[in-house]
Amino acid sequence: MTSADHYRALAAQFDAKAKQEADWQVRAEWEHMARSYHRLAEQAERNAQTDVIYETPPQRPAATPPAQQQQQQQPEGNGESEIESRPENDR
């Protein structure tokens, strides 16, 4: 059994459950599930027709490691920002 066949079988089960359901909201959910599985079956058929060949790309030469950044010296202070250390009338 192919994937498409499996999805069609599930879709048929959900269609049957939808037809037996009296509650319209639950029936709508079963119908939604059936449509989803029908779409999965169609996609599985398209995927089965596609030949995908994966070839490992050629190896690139080893890259030069990135240059390290230098840290700048931070001015020493008492932990207050410049604004906090200015007098009140200069702000």
C-alpha cells in the first residue's frame, strides 16, 4: 500500500464518520479531516513521481577563522553615568 493509498483509506473513514454524525460541528470537523487526507494523498502521488537525487556538495577549502575583536578600555568611574554625576542645574 502506497502512502497515497493509505491517506485515501483514512479520508474514506473520515467521510464515513462525517455521514453518520448528527452534530453539524463535529460533522464539519470530520469533513475537514477527510479533505485534509485527500490533499495528502494528492501530494503523496506528486511526490512519488518526483525523482530527487541528493549529491553531497564538494568540500570547500578550510575557511580562515574570523579575526577576533579587541575590547576597548572602559573609563573608570564610580559607577554613575555622566548625567547622574553632573550638578542638578546642568541637566
